[in-house]
Amino acid sequence: MAPRAPSPLARVRRFAARERLFRRLDKLVVAVSGGPDSLAALLLLRELGEAHGFELAAAHFDHQLRPASAADRDFVAGLCERLGVPCVTGEGDVRLAAAESRAGIEETARRLRYQFLAFAAERRGAGAVATGHTADDHAETVLHHILRGSGVRGARGMAPAAPLPGAPALRLIRPLLPLSRADTLAVCEAAAVSPRMDETNASAAATRNRIRHDLLPRLREENPAVDAALRGLAESARELFRAVERDADLAQPRARVPGACVFELAALRALGAEARLLVLEREAAFLKADVTANRTRLRNLAAALERGAGRAAFGDLAVEVSAGLVRLSACADEPPAPIEERFVNLPGVTVAGDRVLQAATAPFPDGAGASPAVAVSAARVEGALRLRSPRPGDRMDYHGYARKVSGVLKAARVPVWERRGLVAIAGREAVVAVLGDGVALVDDAPADGDLLHFRLAPRPVRQGE
């Protein structure tokens, strides 16, 4: 006599223990649509919560995409009341939001749903949100990602635990991944609960529905075990991806400043495309920027890294490569307004946009956080000194040669983002110094004699400004 198969509850308990899904979990929110998978999640997690000591609450989001959606909400709320499980409900006009954002219905519904689930978790004080995704969903997701041209990361399918989309401080867990849809129906039947059926799940308009009802059945004709094969591929990809994640974790910026971070070029050049994308997403989370990536954008970034110069855009995240460095910023910097030419007050202070140029006949005292200063030989200055933005064709004496300022900046390995907002100090014929927040370039070393000292400083805020 064949041994009896473990119950759905036993399989979920064993899976959750292996993946540590309930570790240090006091409160959990489960997403409940009213369909068989989410109802099974509600029923099973209610039992597991009593055994593992976490409080369970349900969350239902009405997408307002079907006439019966309000009835689904009432059904879920009523069932939760009978089970003694607190229920948080919400609603959103997905069609209107999709039109306003010019995004697809599926994408918008997912975004609004996860926003609501994050709200429900925070309201209940929960550290995680659980969904009723099953082994069937897992296989469909792997195939969906393959069709979209996904890399190794996409081939992993659904992870047992991951950051909640849009709210990475919360966890998204999928404890029903070891179960099939037939199992979730059996759980509902055993509890005498009749699931709500969403007729849109049969619509061929959605890609996932076409995969579920058309593509996968055809693939099963070629290989009856194709679902298991897809899940096996996902497991292999998940194992391989751990090395990618380790590489990305080791790539850390040399500096983080408000709105940007800077990496050594060699650090990102050594990574593969998958690891680079993980780094971009990690830093974008710090910068509160949305990342939009595809293979073309990743190839553009790879080309810029190989050249050591260039830029690439990933949605709200801008990447610039210059002078052996890579800068990630929350958005493309707008070029500062040019500084109109004006005579330099010697000694004294001259306004330079939102900064001032300080000029003195003695060295400046050292100060923490002060911009670098330059010393110019008074004997080398021809005519009155003027302050302005650098211009194309500007030249200065540098290392014994008259050179273009642009070439001097390149030779000094000043990255392009630091060249924006530079200030030039010019005599009658040539530039004698170039200053920026982290840049201080001067013509050849000053000779003995009188010296003029310059540095930039923040413009003082006047009362009433």
C-alpha cells in the first residue's frame, strides 16, 4: 500500500520552515482576493499562525475592474468575520490610474495592489505580507519571463521571500509555493468554503491567461512534466544567482552624497550585466529613484564602462562614466546658469552664482569642509582679473605648455559632473585658475613674490531670503 501523501498543511509547514518564512514574525497580513488560492492561504495561515505564534490579518483590494468586485469584497469581509480574522479592505480605480500613468491595466493593478498591501501591513504593524501564489503560478511566471527575454534573474521565477514591491522594508512571502491549484481547491472544499471565481482569468487579453490556457497545455503535449521542468530550471537559476548577488554586494560606492553616489570604474566594469543591474537597483533605493531597465540600456551601460566615458539612463536613474569613476544620480543634473563675467574684487568677495569667490593676499586658514584654494602669482597676471564660466577655447599655462582648459580638466581626471558649475578666473589673454567645489587648477606653480589666493565658498544667506 502506497504511503499517504502529506496534507497541504504539512507541506506548507515544512516549506515555511525550510525557507524560514515565519522567522521572527509577530504579525502577518495575507492578501485575499476571494479566489481558491488566496482563500487556501487564509485558511492554512490561520492554523499555522496559532501554531507559530503570529497574529494574522487579511487584506482585500477592490480593483473595480468587474461588476462583481464589490460582492467579492463583501464575501471576503464576511468570511474573515466568521473566522475571527481582522480584515482591511481598500479600493482603487485601476482603469483611471492606468490612463493617467499611460501604463497597462495589469501593471497598474499590480502596482496599486502592492501599494495597498504595504498600507495594510503598516496599519496592522506586520513585518510581512503573504500571497497565495502556487507551484502552478511559479511555472507560469518562469515561462512568462523566458518569453520576455529575461536573464538568469527572471528564470528564478517566484522567490519564497522577497522585498515587497514598492516597500522594501516589508517582506513578501509565498508559503503556498509547494501546493498546486488542485491542492488549494481541496483545502477550500475541506473547509466548506466556496471560492469566488474571476471570469477575467479566462480572458485571452492577458498574457498570463494565454500562457495558462493555451501555451502550457500545448507544451504538456510535448512533455507532460514541463511544469516540473520549469520549476527545476527556476531552482537552478536561483542557485546560480546567489553568486551574482554576492558580487553585487561586494561592489560598494567610494562615496555617497545627497542625490548621488560614485563608484570606481573598475568595480562596475568587473561585474556582469545581472550584477550591475542589482547594484543599480540597490543604489536607486537609497536615492528613491525608479529604475527601468532592459537589455538595450544594459548594453549601453556596458559600452560606456568599456570606453571609460559616456552616460546611460535607467528611468529616473542617470549613470555617468568619466575619469575612472561612475556616478549614479537620482535624475539628470540640469546645467547651472552661466556666470556672467565680472571683475574680481582684490582682496574681497565676488558673487559667482549661488557661491562667492573669496580673494586674499594671504593664505586662507584651514577649515573643515572648505573648498580647495589656489595661489596665483601676481606677476603673471595681465590686466584686471575677471570671473566667469569657462568658455570653449579657453587656454591656460599648464605644466609648461599653453593648453586648452578642456584638455587640462581631462588630464587632471576631473569627471564630467564636477566640470558643471566650474568658475574660471581669467586675465587679459588666458585663464589663470579654474575652481569648483572639489576642483582647484592653477597655471604653472607660482614664482616667488606676491601671491593672490582664491577659493569658492557658499553664498551667505541674507535675512529675508
